[in-house]
Amino acid sequence: MHRFHAFAVALTVVAATTPAKAEVPALPAVLQVLGNVTNAAKPVGNALVIALNLNSLDAIETFSANDGSFVLPPLPAAVYRIIAVKSGFLPAMAMVLPTQKDQRIKLRLDNQKQAKGKDPNQAVWELRACAGGAAGFDGFGGTPGSGHGPDAALPRGDDVPHGRGR
């Protein structure tokens, strides 16, 4: 009985010191993003579709076909904000995470005239906030009323606007 107990203790120590090998699926090196741009149930052709890499701020563009479908060129694996824009519509956005190679997304554009209660500029402010935080990717930064951005008051004296030099 004493030997069995010593063996059980030794086995427990060995099991505790050997690392568990869990299989973690490899993330893809390249993403293939495709999808559709619609307005209600109707396809929207000739919409500009932009893939904005949220790390490097590189942008890749394509246009939707007459049936609303689009295919972006292969993208380096990263987190992307996919944006669809077309005149007369509010922009539509979706987030793509590099968890699988093939990414299929649906972007729904709302008619600008029929978008009651929606600020037509809200999507732009959200994009700016995602792309560059408080500084924004265009150097102005901020959101309406934040004290930053193109609507901020000009500084007096030696103050320099955030994100801009002299």
C-alpha cells in the first residue's frame, strides 16, 4: 500500500510538471473578404467598398457590382473596418477580425433622406474614432463637441491645436 501511495504521488508530480499541449488553430496570413451591399432587400451597385486596416491605416478599395456583390483583393491578416459608401446613402460599416481566411459580410446602406433620427455624420465620427483614437487619422481628431477636431475653437497665444503643427 505504501508503494502504491508513493507511485501515485510521483505520477501526480510528473503530470503536474509536463505542459499540456492544446491545439490552437493557426490564424490565417491572408484574408479574403467578400460580401454584398444592399438597401433593404435591393442590391446597391457601384458602391465604394473600403477595407481600412485599423493597425496601419492602409486602405484598399473596390466597387460593388450591379448585383451588389464585391470581392476585395487578398488582405494581410489584421483587424479591418469595412466601409461601404454611395451618394444618397448613409455609410455602412462592419468589423472583420482575422479569425478565419474567408470572411463574408453584408453591408446595408440606408437612404439618407429616409434615415430619421440618425445623424448623417455619425458614421464618419465613428470611423475617425476607430481609426485614430483622439488624434484621428486626418490630424484633426475628436468628435463633435469634444474640443478636438475641425469644430474646436482656435487656440490663443502659444497653444497649438491637437494633432497639428505650426
